[in-house]
Amino acid sequence: MPETARIHLLPDLLVSQIAAGEVVDRPASVLKELLENALDAGSSSIQVQLEEGGVKLIRVSDDGSGIAADELPLALLRHATSKISSLDDLERVGTLGFRGEALASVAAVARVTLTTRAKGDDGAVQPHAWRLGGESGATPEPAALAAGTVVEMRDLYYNTPARRKFLKSESTEFAHCSETLRRIALAHPEVAFTLAHNGRVSLHLARSDARGRAGAILGEEFLAESRCVDATGGPLRLAGYCALPAYSRARGDAQYCYVNGRFVRDRLLAHALREAYQDLLHTSRYPAYCLFLELDPAAVDVNVHPQKTEVRFRDSRAIHQFVFHAVQRCLAGPLTATADQAVATPEDAASPLPMPPATAGVRGQPFAASSGRPPWQTSLGVSEATRSAAYEAFVAAARMPTAAATASEPAPTMGDGATAPLGYALAQLHGVYILAQNAAGLVVVDMHAAHERILYEKLKHAFEQQNVASQALLIPAVFSADEIDVAAAEESAPALQRLGFDLAPVGPRQLAVRSVPALLLAADPTALARSLLHELREHGATQLATAQRNQLLASMACQGAVRARRQLSLAEMNALLRQMEETERADHCNHGRPTWMQLSMADLDRQFLRGR
């Protein structure tokens, strides 16, 4: 029989090296711990120097409070910290570091040197600076340092070569270190950061405000394509920026979420944010955001992961709902708020152009616009068949009195004399885009995408109110169907009626659409029915009423939206613009595509080199 192994205590060095495996898995992990210690010390400026991706050297210098000489030997011991002293402190952690394991773990797998010059209670710098090496038995010795602390780590995993083999290339390790610094810097705009690699400065972030720091790290394009979030609910506050769906990414590499200033990757928060974007984003795309959640430290447990990247909330459901609704309200904000930002006229641009005069038209026919009657669009003369002279004369005679009566009237405006944010329609381009003029310049609207969003929101509201109006067809639409579709229509008749449909079998392999939702009356009833039956086969009637409901309604809205190449009158185009202004999330369609864009007068002047 093999000899039974005896229980024994592990050597302190081996214990520290085992613990280091949980805290230190690459140079970026070391950098994270050192930066957190520097911030907890009240630093206002932090410099980071790396060599060979941080494997050969990581030096973090700060101007914080420093460490007293008599406390310096304790700094490298396991479970030694100045940040907690009782269980109550552990339950209300208000600092980034608190375990007392970081420096000890790093010292177990690398050569560490601490140099510090502490500040007194009155803020005055102590007379001397001190240096302590990480080797066993070392004692503090005098050193030269103006103020703060310098932590130097050299030769990571020099004594555990097996772990060093798992490190990646120099460029990869540096990229992880750079990303770690950016994550921390985003939450601390009041602190200046400098990052140098192999003697070259790769990043410098001056002290700034939250918006300036977000622009410096995430880019001005992110800010331009984002909406600001600032929501408060009792002890909870959510602030930051949520990018619009047009700025979505193919990967989730632009998602920054913080809890009390600590970067986390929490499944609960990620799910809440994904749900908030559900009606705006295609399933294969990832939203971009930078959000800061603040709450009572006692309501969140940050001591659930060695690297402190995961947290546990005391009332997780309340947190989920608060974040979900805050972001959803932000993204569903009125379109007028977005349009109003573009209305501000640049100083070097000409004064806003007035609305088109009532006498401007095509082929001599007047462009009639009246506040008492919706405007209509005359012929654009593009790809139209030649009409007979008699018909031309008849139309001209019919329109002449109205045109004469309205020739001097101004263009229609919204209430209180304010110009409509999306302006008023000028023309239709190739049956796909609506061209409109507002105070800022030219507005281009994708009519199918815009109408799809309008129908979708109306269908959702009607379904939630259990008031989906149904319209009977004068002549039922009969189409061929598989036997499984006929059976599904019979079994799911109540669910179909709640959606406004009446599908009835008229033969072994035939179905008749007798009524459709009134909102989709202009759509092809056969196409609508086939799409609905496909969803029934995939998910069943029960799930259609819950998880898959919005997906089905989105499909119905897409089928019912106005199609390309359909010619709209001026009144129809203006009606679509007004409905967009009143619809939530009208900036984007159900698939995340933008529904409109603004071209300012300054943009057009630059294109045509005006003023040069």
C-alpha cells in the first residue's frame, strides 16, 4: 500500500505564491493593484513606466499620502492593510483595495521595491524618504523622493518559470496594461495619468471632468453618438453615456460599467443593459456605453472575486430594474431633443433659410402650403410617363384656385410658432428617402425605417393595452399552407385574435385571412399571415405572449411599413415626419439602423466650397 500523506503546514512563501495565482495572472493584474493603491492614497497624479509589456518592469509613481517608516515592513506582509479593521468595515468597503494581499502576492512572484515619503496629519511632508526591498529580512533604508510612493516590480514570475510560459507576447501584455489603465482612468477624471512603455510615452491624460476624460479615452465620436444618462432613484444613481445603436460594435469591447468607481463585469448589469437596447439593436451587435452606478456600499458585496471584477447586490432585482429603466428612458427620449441640437446655427454660417415660398414649384405648377390644409406635392418630373395635354389642363385648372389663395401664406409651423424639429417635406428621392428642410438645413429620412419604428411602437402599446384593433377584409385573402400551418392556426386562434388576426382554414391545405390589425391594413395580408405562422412554429403561442412577443411585433411592423418605390404625397410625407417626432426611439428602426440624418447649412457650404 502507498504511504499515506500526512497533513502539514505549507511554508509561508508557498502560501503567498498560491495566493498570487489568484490575484496576479499577468502584468496587467499587477498594474491594476498598484493603481488602486495609489488612488486610495489620495493621489492627484500617477506615472506608470513599463518595460517589455510589464514583464521586466512596472514602476508606478504617485503623489499620494505615502507610508510611514514604521509601517513600511508591514506593507509587504499578507493581510496587512490600513483600509479595514473590523467586519463592519468589510461590509461597507469604500476603497478600491482592502484585502491586504496585493503587494504581498506581487512580492511572492517578482522582485519588489517600495520607496515612500509620507505626509503628516497636517499635510506636511516628512523629513526623510525610505526604501524597502521585498526580499526576506530586508529593513527600510534612507532614500531620495520628493513625496508620495514609488512601487517598482521587476522580473515577473522569475521564481515560477512555469507560469511565465503562459504569458503572451510583449505587445499583447502591453495592450492589456494599457486597457487596465484606461478603465481606471475613466472613473477618476480628477487624477492625471501618464503611461510610458520602453521609454516612450504612449498615453497622457490631464486632469479633466467626466466628459473630457470620456472623450480622451473613448473618442469624440463616441460622445457625439451618445446620449447622457443621469438618473436617480432613492439611494441609487446612474450616470454616464449610452451610445446610440448606430455606434454599435461587432464585439463587446466598448462596454465600461462601474459600481462605486470600481470597474466590474457583472452579469446582472450586462443583462439589464442588453434588455434596454433590445428594441433598438440587432442581436449580432453589441452596444457601447460608459456607465457609473453609485449606491450604498453596504448594499453591494465586492468581496466575491479575487480580482474584484465581480460584485453581488443585496437587492439584485431592484438594481436590474433601475438600470434597465434608466437606460431605456434615455434611449427612448424624444426625437425633438436630438433634432434641437442640430438646429444651433454655426457662427460662420448664413442665417437660417426661410421655408420654401408658396410659389416655388415644378413645371410652372405652384407649390401650395397652407396652415389650414395639409400641403400636397406636385409632380417631380422624374421617370414619369408622358401624360396627355387634356389631363395636364384638367389638373392645372383644378389646382389653380387653391394655389392662388395660399400663395402668400407662410409655411406650416408647430404650436407656439416653433419650427418642427424635422422640418417640412420638400420631395421624395427615388421612392426611398424623404428630403425635408428644417431650421438647421437638410433632413434626409429613410421612410421605410421610420415607418417601421412608428408601427412597432403603436403595436406594442396596443398589445400592452389589450386593444389591438382589427379590420375585416372585404375579400378574404386565401393562400396555400402546409398541414402543420393549418393545425397551428386552429390551435392558436385565441392568441391570433389578441394580435388582431382572424385566420380560418377553408380546406385541408388552405387558409383564409379574414381580418388583420388595423395598423397594418396597407400590408400584404398573405405575407403577414405566413410570417406569423412561421413564428408560431418556431416558438409556440405561449411564448409569443411573453419572450418572443416583441420579435413578432417587430416582424409585423416590418411587413406593414411603407415599402420602397412607393410614391407619397407631400401630406403623407409631412404626416410621417410629425409621427416620428411623437414616437419613442424614432432615431432608429427595430434593426438598429438610423432613420434620419441632418445635413447642416455649414456641411453643405463645405461641400460646395462656399465662402472660400
